[in-house]
Amino acid sequence: MTNLIRRWRLLVALVLLGSSAGLLVYGWPFLTYPTTKLEITLPSPMAASEITHAEAGIAVRDITAPIGIPKFGYSAFAKDADGFRTRLKARAFYLHAPGSTPMAIVQLDLGTGSLPLHHRVAELIATHTDVPAHALSLLVTHTHSGPGNYLGSDFYNVFGSNRAGFDPALFEFLSQQIADAVIAAYQQRRPAKFATGQREIWGYTRNRSLAAWAENFSIPESAQTDALALRAVNPRLSMLRIDLQSHDKNLNECFYPAAALSLFSIHGTAIPAFTSPQHGDVWSWLSREMENSINAEVSNSADCQRAQPFIHGAAQATHADNSPNIINSERGNREAARVGTALAGNAKKLFDQLAPSLNDTLSTAVASKQIDLLDTVNTNAFSLCERAVVGASLIGAANGDEVFPLSYLPYFSENWPRSVFTDSCQGVKQWMISKLQLLLPAERFPHQALIQVVRINELVIVPLPWEVTLESGNRIRDAVIQTLPTDKKWTVEISSLANGYFGYAVTPEEYQRQYYEGGHTLYGPHTVEFLAGVSASLSERLVEQSSFLGDINEIPPKSDFKLVTHSYWPADVTEAQAQRKQILAPEFFPAHSTEAAFWRMRYTDVLPSALALHQPLISIQDLRGATPTTLLDDEQTDLQILLVEQGNTSATYEVRWYNPIITDTAGSFSFRIAARGEEQALHSSAF
């Protein structure tokens, strides 16, 4: 027994030594990297038009980053992007109710929000729209396969991605693309009809930290079954449906299904760590499959002319301990597609159910409050800790993404709360590397939080920059509901990770178990009480403003961010590029447990810096008719590009077509690579 104890102590000592070495490696950027100072001013927007009818506008822009950009979500276990498996999008929803402040809600296929990103977008749209900064909300999907390094704190820019530092070029790219989406939505505004509602969806999510959740209700371990894990989730899909005004062939007024904004609780982790492509995870299928379904329906009906295809923006609700209910041994694209497609089918059912309740009445209100936790936490009544502290359980990672052997060792493993010296504000949290963590100044952690309450008819969205667990969301929601007028049936939903990132928010009961979520609750066990109090206070004040039709703006007109910086954006290359050519003819690969069947082709092309992944690139040409037609393009979920090898003046790429049509006739299809710069479009040999 003595030898066993010694071995355990030696192993823990080695792990601690390794962690200290890792800290030195990750701490190096704080000592050696340059810094960028962002000074963002929020000017007044254009004057809003006086309207007598409600207006809406919807637009989408691509935010797929270049090859070589680090990815956020799996930290050191992520990989640089080598292309994309599904594109990443920004979908903007502009809303203007008569007599109210115009607002814009943007759904982003990103891992998290960012306060400087929010402020920069607000700055960019001010001279082109009537949307003020406090009426702009950036909601995200929390995909773990999107870009990192655009956040508002050094801690997450260094530790949240596989490579450290804030990337100014990436930040500006995202800002411009998102702003362009909002501006386009504003410019395309027209009279609209609206409907809101909810639908419960069971079986596609599960609680990944059931024992911690069970603490809220004193549920014994014997009752913590797999069946309970499937019930301990937020099953609600909340939706805003928008139909836009148009005309039929006889120029009579009509309305067509234009867009939906949905909120649902599911982690973007069906795609595992160590994968390289950028990917929207289950959210790609949730958005696109519903878009495809409605676009197919509308295209079969020429009764009302559409200004653009249908747009579905789906973003996070209270997802923090709710993971995709996937077959772990088959984790990957096929499982992500299965879950996302099923969710899309349910979203379509809700969308159709809302049709009878569509009307042209729109009532909106918005409250926004930016809080510096380092300035205010000691004076409020919610007992937030005076600074952020990271728990040791972060190293072990969340259930489903365990890191061997760290996830199974004392101190780093889940359910290993501190048993002594628990009288500090952080309570039972095991501090990662103990007091050495205090060497990183509190200002390097996230501390500027933007909290909002947004009303759209009977739908109330509470965007928060935390990952909110199921029960935490219930408590925040209940606090907000208590402030709302009782003459309506309200749909209230919390949207996690909106406009920034502060780690997790768990209940005090969940915090005591110190699972991954509790260890990642930076400001201590009373975080949820703080969020519920501030959200309820904003809602209460908003209700008092002209019968829930006013707004509250408590965002400073100017903000500064000083961030450790490193550039990963590919440098422009002016040297001559090698001509495009196919170097590997299309080849078929059968399906296996985690991946669908696909055709692939390899070719040489321009360097990644000139590839512009955010622009249309790949399509499948159908050669079976008299003239070639486009069968499929990369706006869908079945076309992929990845970098194979990069040279000095050119690069080799592979493109894939998943779930292909199978025919008996050779020469039915070909890959088409769109023109880039002076390079003409490339067509593969037929297959």
C-alpha cells in the first residue's frame, strides 16, 4: 500500500511539473508577444425613419476564415484550419417596430461572442443603418470547429485556441463581414409579419454532468441513470418566424416565408477535437436542412415573388451541460448530420405551426448594460469574487472530451472539490497551479460583461456572455418572468455566449461538485445569482419604460481593449502563381462508421492567402443533359476543401463530394472550382 501511495504521489508530482511546464509555454505570449490597443468609439447611428407599419430585413454573409487560422473550443487539442467541411455564416435579422428603437440580432457560426467584436460591428454599421450599439446582439452557435483569436480577453485568446494571441486581421475580417450582413438586412427591409413560439424536442441531447445537476434536487446516485440524463436537458426550441411583403405575378400584395431565428440548447461538440476543417457542427444541418426544405416548398409556388432564399439562423440557449446525444464511437460528421437534420425537421414543424398566428404587429424593446466586474463586484449584493480564478478541473476537460490521464487523476479530475481552506470567495474550487495563478493580473481575464434583455412581441431573449447550465438558465429565466406583465404568455429564453465569453455559470449546488463546468465558473459559486439579479433588474426597468416599449442604454460610448497579439492571417503573396491543374482524377471512397461515402479530386491552385474561402468555390456539375448544370454547391453541407501541401508559389488541395448521387453511367459529373483572381474556373475530368 505504501508503494502504491508513493507511485500516486510521484504521478501527481509529474503531472504538476508538466502543468507548470505547460504554464511556462502558454505564459510565454504574455511576456514576449506585442500588444494591440483597440479604441472603439460608438457613434450615433442614422436617424430612424418614422414608420407606420413594422419592418424587417434579413441577410447572410460568409465568415469562413482562411486556411491556417487556429480554432477555438478544444484549446490545445484543436488544430489549425486546413479548409472547411461546412461553411460558417453570419445571419442578420433587422427589426423595426413603429415608435421603437430599430434592432439587429445576428446569428453567428462561431465558438463564442466577443465584446470588442460587438463594439466594432456597432461602430461599422452606425453610418449605414439606424441600429444603435445597445440594440445590436451577436448570438452564437458555440461550434468547437470555428476560428479563435478574436476575443476580448488575453486569457481566452491565449488558452482558448490551439495557438495564442489576438489576431487583428481575423478580427477585422469578422467585423466587416458581420457588419455587411447587418447593413444588407437594413437595406433590404420591408413590411413584415411575425409569429413566435416554442416546441419541445427530446432525444437528441443529454446532460453530460448529471451528478452535478442532480445536486440541485438531492437526487441519489442510484437514480442517476442514462434515462435521467436524457431528461435533464432544456428541450425547448424557441423561434421567431418572419414573413416579408412582396407581390404576385399580378402585382397583388402577398407575404412569403422569409426567415426564422431559433434558440436551442446543444453543445457544438459532435465533431471531435483533433479535426482540422472549419465546421458548423450540428448547427450546419439545423440551419441548412430547414432552409432547403422551405426553399423547395416556396420554389414550387410562384404565387408570391421572393426577394431572396429563406434564411434560418439557429443559436445557443442554455447549453452548458447539454451535449449532443450521439454514439460516441461514431462521433463525427455522420452523427452531427443525424442530430442536426432531426433538429431541423422539428424546427420546420414549429415554423409551420406558427403560420396561423402570423400578424403585422411588432412590439420591441431592448435593455443593454455593460458591467466591469473588477469595478462593481465588491459593491453589489451578489457576492461575486473579486477576480477570476480557473479551476484545476479545466485541465481534465468536460465529460466526453476527457484528457488521459489528467481526467482521471486527483486534483484534476471532476468531483474533486477542495476540502480545506474553503473560506475564500472561490470556496471549494481547486485552483489550477494554486496561487501561481495570481501572477496573471485580473485584467487579463474577461471582466467587461455586456448583459441584455431583448423583447420581440411575446419572445424575450436574455443574451449573456456565459455558458449557462440547464438549471442556471431555469433560475435566470424564472427571475426574468417574475418581472413581466401577466397579461401575456411569454416565451423567455437565455442565449449563452452572446457578445462575449466568461466561461461557465453553474448553480451553487453544481459548483460544490467541481465538475468541468464548476471549475470553469471563473467568478465563483454565486455567479448565477448575479446574472439572475442583473437580468431581472434590467427586465423590470424595461417593463417600466413606456409599457415595455422603450429601451435602456448603459454601454459606454468608448471602450479600450489591450490584447496580446499574434498574426495568423495568411500574408498576401505577389509572386506569380502556378496555373491550376488537376493532379489526381476523381476517386470514390465508400462509407464507414463515422463518415459518408465521397468522391475526391486533387488539384493545384493559388496559395491559401488568395483562395478566399468566404467566397463561393466548389460545385458539382451535372453532365447528363445537353448542357452542364450546377447540381450542388458549397453553400450546402456535402462539399469540402482541404489543404494537402503548400509550396512557395502554389498549393495542392483536395475537394470532396459527400453523399454523392450514384449512377451507372460514367462521365455523369465533374468538380468545378470557381475562378480566383486571374485563374480561370477549373473543371475536373468527368466521373
